[in-house]
Amino acid sequence: MTRGEKLLAFFLLGAGVSHFLNPDFFDAIVPPALPGSERFATYLSGVAEIIVGVAVIVQRTRRIALWAAAALFVAVYPANLYMAWDWRDRELSERLVAYGRLPLQIPLIWWAVASARRATSSPPRT
């Protein structure tokens, strides 16, 4: 496992756990157009991030998990768009946080895709 893969796995695990430690924050950025409750979406995305983070750690599932991480980063992008829109009238510092999340997704997606292309799914043969 490379340092980059390890860092990405821990980033996903940390983000996933934070959905359970601070669900109100995540509930507030769930786009209202999504079906179901905000809390369900918060917990579902948290569980997805935890599962993908663990799967990145496991050699056998690493490559598919890295592709799943890229897809997950794309899937949660609408929440960041909604947050930027919804926070447009807040204090400048809060708007900067919301706007800063938008470009952050691009390197996360790139990082997951680049890692997936380099990764192997099964242990090396000896």
C-alpha cells in the first residue's frame, strides 16, 4: 500500500466517521431534491465512505475501492454545490469554506483515479 493510498483511506474513514459525530452539519448540506430524509443521506454517505476507506486498506479490494472512491467523490459533489448556494448569504469565512469545497473535489477525484490505475487488486505473485 502506498502512502497516498493510506492517506486516502484514512481521509475516507475520517470523513465517514464525521458523518456520525456531527450529522447536523451534513444534514444541512443534503440537497432538498434528494428523496428520503437528510439524516438517512448523511448516514448512508458516511457508511459508504467508511466501507470504501476500509476496502482501500485491504489489498484484495484496493483497486475497485479506489474506483469506488472516485465515484463517491463525484456522487457527493451535489452536496458541495448545494452548500455553496445555500451559504451564499453567510459570513465571508463561512462562504469561503463552502466555496473552497468545490474545487477540492477535483483533486480528490483525480487522486482516486490515478491511484486506481496504479493499484493491483490481488497480492503480488512470488
